[in-house]
Amino acid sequence: MARYVSKSPRAAYFNYRDLDLGRNNDRKTSYAQARIWGEKYFKNNFDRLVQVKTKFDPTNFFRNEQSIPPLLS
């Protein structure tokens, strides 16, 4: 079965990485870059989740192609 990825994404399913929405760089992801696809995934919760990520994982140890980035201090 071929993997399905929408050609014109408007929203996303939680825990499903639709890389057409956008993706992080390998090591450094800016807040502005992640916000583009992050708001499609998490709607109005993206900013709150960034704050939590910054508090509990400031070095971004737990990351993947579409993980929420911490804010730089």
C-alpha cells in the first residue's frame, strides 16, 4: 500500500507526520519556521506547547521532523 500524503493540506491528524505541511531542519529549527506547520497541527495551542517545550526540553533532545522547537534564551 502506498503512503497517502495530501497534495493540498489544510489540516493534519495528531501523531501523523504529513511532511507536505512542513518540516524542521536537522538541528536548528526557528520558531517562525515551525509556526507555519505547527498551527495547522495544533491550532491555537501551538504557542502554549512551545512554552512547555522550552521549560521541559530546552536543548531539544526529543526531536523529529515536525517536533515543536523550544524558544531560544
